[in-house]
Amino acid sequence: MRDVDQLLMNAKCGRFYKPVWNGASLPSFARPRTSRSNNPVARQKKGTIQMSEKRISCTRAINMVRTGPPEAPAVILVHPAGLDLTYWSAQIEALGEDHDVIAFDLPGHGRTSGGPAADWTLENTVATLAQVIRSNGVASAHLVGLSLGGMIAQALALAEPTMVRSLALIGTAAGFSDEARAALRARGATTRDGGMHAVLSSTVQRWFTATTIARRPDLIERVIKTLLADDRLVHAAVWDMIAALDLLPMLHRIACPTLILVGEHDPSTPPSSAEILERLIPGAHLHVIADASHMAPLEKPAIVNAQLLEFLWSLRNAPTAANSHK
């Protein structure tokens, strides 16, 4: 079994498994659609799979994928800092059977260009998410956000409540103690000064349990490769933004149904942080995922998918946000 140090040595020496997200190895949901696909989602009578870049503003195109029945309720997946839309593969496959699923790359992540690090403000990221929804012709959507993605989803629910049908918040928070804010700023400074290598080991050990690190070297190496490709200035700016986050005083205004998921062993946004969200968001429901850390959708995809599907199906006959706010 290889540990994190060995995997990091592999990164420095260029020793990795075959990349799994290029060319013919693209996940099924991201492959170009053909007339006779073996993908059951692509064969849906009313569903299609689309890869696209949509110009959200005059300066940036947002990379995204969309799959599932177009007339079904829309679900938007918002990824965490440092990763990209491909890490939602298990959720896209599961939710795309009965939902119109859209995943996108945040600025400076995946195939979406970054622009100046100064662009990384909460207001700008919320505006990006809002424009992803609008540009796809969606009036209101179910939002699923992991870590940073959950913070952006909460902020949109506060800024544009009619655009949000529900929230599924995974491994996230709405504010931090002064001590935690200082640690987040220090993480940003370390990244800015030392590059992505300087934060790799601590990031992997924060995100995954020791069991996952030992048993899933393929996943850990993939994450390391993704992080090493990130722009250090963008990554640092993201941590500076997170350090300043303070939505706690406003959470009582969130009116949409909310599911909160957290890994049992998550050190970044522990169950105690999730309990605060549950207490402050009216009607929120919390589920703790056993034997998982910060990246629960990657460590326990079947459990996370089951929770998401049960939650979304329970809302099928609920009024849309647009109607409920009339």
C-alpha cells in the first residue's frame, strides 16, 4: 500500500497511472454523443448529453456538461476548490436518469479560464452560478454543492431565492472562528508563496480518510495531478475568499428545502459545523456519512447518491421557487 508521501514522490517524478480523463478515456457522460451510444443515459428517449462552453460574460467562457431529460427538474452541481466538474461523475450518472443535470467548471478550474486572481470574490462566484442557471434556460434549480460549492450555493440562495428550488450542502460551512480564518489565510499564503506542491500533502490528508488513501491510489493520484495543474494564485485567492465568508447571520432567510451531508471524519467542516447549518437553516435535515472525510462524494458515492436521490424525489411535487415566492 502506498501512502501520501509515496504518491507525492510519484508526482515529483512524473510517475502516475494512465490519465483517465483524456481522449478515449473520458467518462461516459463527457464523451461526444454518437448516433449509437452504449451509454444508457445517452439512449434516453428524451435525454441528450451535451458538452459546451457558454460565454457567461464578455471575458470568460464557462465549460460545462449537461445530461438527462431536458423537461426534468434541473440539478446544478458545484465542485470544491481545486477540482473540476469531472469529479461529479458518479453523481452525474446517478442523477441524470431522472433529472436535467448540469455541472460546470468554476473560473480557474478545469477547462474554464481563470482571469485575474482578484476576480475571486464571493459576489463574482455567485454571479457566475446565477448566469450558468440562466444561460441554460432554467428558471430555478436544485443546487448540490461540495465544500466551496456549498458555500456558493448558500450565497445564491440568499441573493436570488427564486432561482433555488433546494440546497444539498456537502462538507461545507457558512462561517468560521477567528482561529480557523487565520488558518485559511495561512493556507492561501503558503500556496501563493510555495506553489501547489506546498499544500498537496496536507490537502490530501484533510480530504480523505487513511483507508481511502491506502486503498484508492488511483483516486489520490488523480487528485494530485489535478491540484498540481491548478494556478497557485487562483487557489490562494479562493482560500482568501473562504476565510472572509460569513453567512451565518443570514441563514435564517433560506426558505428552500435543505439537505446537509457531512463525513464522519471531516476535519475541514466537521459534523459540528454541519450541526450549526442544520440549526440555523429552517427545516434543514442533516445526515452524517460514516467512514468518510471531506470528499464524501468521492469516498462514499453510493451513500451520497442515495441521499441525494431520496431528497430530490421527495421534492418532485413541491412548488418551484418562483411559485413559492409569489
